[in-house]
Amino acid sequence: MNSDSYRVSISSIIAMHTFRRGAHCWRIRGTYCEAHLLLNAISASRFLRLGVIDSWVLLTKTINLMANTNLANAKNAKNDEFYTQYADIQKEINAYLDYDSNVFRGKTVLLPCDDPEWSNFTKFFAQNFELLGLKKLISTSYAPESKKYKMPYEPTLFETQQPYYNVDKSKTNGKIFVLERDVTGDNRINIEDLQWQYLEGDGDFRSKEIKALRDEADIIVTNPPFSLFREFVTWIMEVEKHFIIIGNMNAITYKEVFPLIKDNRVWLGATGFVTDMVFGVPEGTIVKDSDKAKAERLGYVGNFTRLGNSCWFTNIDHGRRHQPLQLMTMAENFKHSKHKNIRIRKEYINYENYEAIEVPYTDAIPDDYKGVMGVPTSFLDKYCPEQFEIIGIAEGDSGRELGLKPFPPELKKMNPSLRHGQLYYMEDGYPVKPYARILIRKKQ
């Protein structure tokens, strides 16, 4: 079998297969019947060889894979060219201003990993320089030849018409744009007053040149390369700068990121998880038809894609972060929850290898439960630090450090997806491993 991807209709599999667990006979039903799974060759081979879906975990993970296809492809192909839209930047920044109107006043803002001539980040902050009360705006770009995603490069008229334009440097050197004073003499400081020059290097944020700009800045705002997100967060936290950046939702589980979230040093931005973000992409980028269509329905026609699993990360406060969740008691959940698999129960499931209960939905968190609960990572979108304490994340080494007990070897034969350091529970005699869970406890 070659390395091509396979698209498998789950509805056809459901129609053909019923599978057994001990004395039980189950059939998959529900909205998954409408889904299509994008599997790589290895997964597809295993899937088809088994002839069945061998666990609910495989189904959940595969659908998750489908949801994350675009960002995964960006990482694998080293295609980090996703351009943030002005409306998304404005919406996010306004949330911080609503909470503290002086949050940017007197501050130096750095926009690294940018393309200042095209960037909506540069455009937004330059246009609103005086309104925000900025002291200085710095924006830097990568050299075209340094980018991992190669595409034809043509310098802009803005660049070629300058007396210091250099044909070679235009390709090999990054650029720096600075805004801090009225250059045009119209008694205003705005985008017309941007001054630029070539950087000494290629604009890589890890270079000494860009590190010096980082150290000068008060706040860093950007959409960093998706493939370098871990390094970028570490780069910021080395000097404890304030920041507002875009990343993949899955970055929540990264060992470089989650400890910062747990310790209340980093949190999610104001734009919610369920909000689709549209990004511009270079000419010729392969975009799924469904994502292209969704972008068009949102008003973006052309070289755009929709990424539903991207979000903002920050350490600057915003009001939504302090809004407590409105929750029902355990008894009320069993009676009124919108989730059928909660209503049919008389008690929440207990994990086998850790003293906590399984709560598969954020809105099903019981308000009157005093113990530890395992919740989806999407909980962080609603996390209020005054309402909940984060205990840890049940993944790999982090799970083992929390004291998750290893599973008996015989259970691995029943569910090969079981991993030490991850939670599991028993249902109808079968070991079930939920997707990544954050362990929390309600504050008294």
C-alpha cells in the first residue's frame, strides 16, 4: 500500500459491521454516520484489515484527525503561510481594550514573523497607533528565500521605489518596519509614517537581531509559524513578555504550554473555540473544498481557508476569562442535560486508575461535586480561575507524575489504544480510554 491518504465513509462501515465486546453486541449510531474519515495509509490499512472499528477511542481520534488535517499538513509540509484577517485581529484586541482601555498605552509592540507590506497585524496597529496610545510599533518579516514554503517572489512597488532598494537583499534579508513619530508632517502618526530598512539577517525570531527587538518590546503580537509554535512560546517566556498569539488548539497539551496554563501564566484569548477563523493562503495552496466553501460563506472568496481548530493564547487579561460557568447540580444534569448519555445515567463514571469522575462535556460539570473531575481540553475556553483549580493533564509523563495507576496488561489486549499515563474507565466490561482530559476541582 502506498502513502496516499484514504477517505473512508463511516456510514458504509456501520452498514456492514456489528462488533462484539465479550457478551455484548454494539452498533455505532448517531451523527458519526455522516462523517468521513481522512486516514493515512497505515491507519487505513489497520482499519480495513480489522474490518471493524475496534474501539470508541479509535473513532474519536480519527474524527479528531479529520478536524486537524489542515494544521497537521501545515506542520508536515512546513507550510506556515496562514495570513490572519483584519476582522479577527480587531475582535480579539478590542476584548483587551474593553477590559483595560490603557493596556497598550505607552507600550512598544513587536510584530515578529510578519510580512509588514501585506500583514493585517501591521495594518491594524499602524492605523490605530494614536488610538491605542502606542509608544512604538516594530514589525519584522522573514526573507523570502528563508521561508520553508517556497513560492515565486516579486518585490512590491513600495520596496522597489525606495533609494535603498537592493535586489539581492530583497530575497535574502528580512525587513524591519518602525512607527514611532510623524514623518509626513500631517500632525498624525499612522500607517503613512512607517519607516523600513533591511535587517542584517533573514528575520528568524531566534536570531540575536530579533531577540534584541523582543527584549525592547513590552507586548508581542503575531501569528507565529505553526510548525515552530513550541519554540516561539519558549522564546517569549524566556524574558516573560506579554503576548497575544495564534496557535493550534492542540498546543494546550504541549509540555511547553500546559504547565504555563496550569500555573496561570498563560491562558486562552477572548475569541472562543467555536469561532471559525479564516486565513489567507498563498496562491496554489491546496485547500479542502469544505474549508474553502466555509470561508466563502463567511465572505472570504479566493485564496482563503477556514481553520476551526485555531485559537488565541495570551497572558494579558480580558473580561471573559473571569466569567464563571453557570452549572447544574449532578441531579439536575441527570434530569435536564442536553446530552443523552448523561441523562440516562444515575451516576457519573469513575476512572479505574485515578480518583476522579469522567465529565465528557464542559456544560455537564456538576456544580455540587467537590472532588476531582476529568474534563475535555475545550474546558479551557470557559475556564474561570476564580471558580476552578487545575490539577493537571492526564497525558503521558504528566499523567504518570499525577499518580495515574498503570493498567493491567490483559486490558491492552481488549483495547490496544490504552497508554500508561492516560485515564481509562470500564464500561460493560470493556476498558475505554477517553481523549485527553484535564483534571480540575471546583474551588470552595
